[in-house]
Amino acid sequence: MTISPPDHVVAASEGTFRRLRNLRDRVMESVPATEPAYPKGHHGDDTALAILRVRMREDLHTSRDGSRR
């Protein structure tokens, strides 16, 4: 048995994963938060995570507070 999310959830999760991986790479490279490369790698992470949460909730038919719709 395989449980697979719909394409819109997969796309959001892949984008979020890439953003977080880029942030991890900046941290591992010891890039200070004041360097231009740091914010560039971090820009949009919160938005990507928020979109992923929305897509997952849509797939599960739940609202923001966790109740079923």
C-alpha cells in the first residue's frame, strides 16, 4: 500500500525542502546573518512553510485550528 499526497502538496513540500536545505547550507558554511548570501537563502522560507501547511490542510480537509471542514 502506498499513500501519496496530491501533486499540489508534493510541489509545495519540494519547494519548502529546497528552501530549508539552502538555509541549512548557509548555516553549515558559517555564513553570518549580516552577509548578503544569508538573507537571500532565507528569503521566502516562512511563506513556503505557510503555503505547505495550507496545502496539507486542504488535502486533509481541516481548518487552521485542526477541526474538520
